[in-house]
Amino acid sequence: QVQLVESGGGLVQPGGSLRLSCVASGFTFSTFAMSWYRQVPGKEPEWVSNITARGTIMYTEAVKNRFTISRDNAKNTLYLQINGLNVEDTALYYCETDSYWGQGTQVTVSS
């Protein structure tokens, strides 16, 4: 069965950085587009970024130039490098593919 397991979240100060990971299993990772979403309590998930199987990348405007999505097909792992964190980035971050979701990793930005 499809499994997506996120990690790498934490509490960071404004301006800090984190690298989120999503380890995938149960499907042929290299052939699927992968996405990152984030969600704050009381709101719908917000799409953040995606990377296609061929490596085409897109970002939502709010994170351009600060977030970098990448994938390592040999490790079945999706990454999200987050730099210049601000309090508005505080959220539960999920990876997603083909309507399958992980359980998320919490990113909290606070001084």
C-alpha cells in the first residue's frame, strides 16, 4: 500500500531553515509527480510546490525564492528545503501523490 512519511519539521526562529523529507513506499516513486502542501488549523490545505516525474517544478508565489523542492528517486524520497522562514510559514506540511497523503510534519516559526 502507498505510504508517505514526512519528517524534518520543528521549531525554528524567524529567518531560520529546515529541510523536510518525505519517504515514499508502495508505488513506483520515480514515475509519479509529488507535491507539498501545508495546512493551518481551520483552513484548507494550501498547495506549496510540486515536482513532476520528469523534474518540472512549480511553486506557489508566497514561497518562491525561499523554498526548494527536490527528489531522490534512488531513495524514494521527496525533499523541501525551506529558507528564510517567517511566522506565516507555520503549518503542518504534507507530501501528496495521486490523492495519497502523509501524516504531516509540523513547522513552527517563532521567536
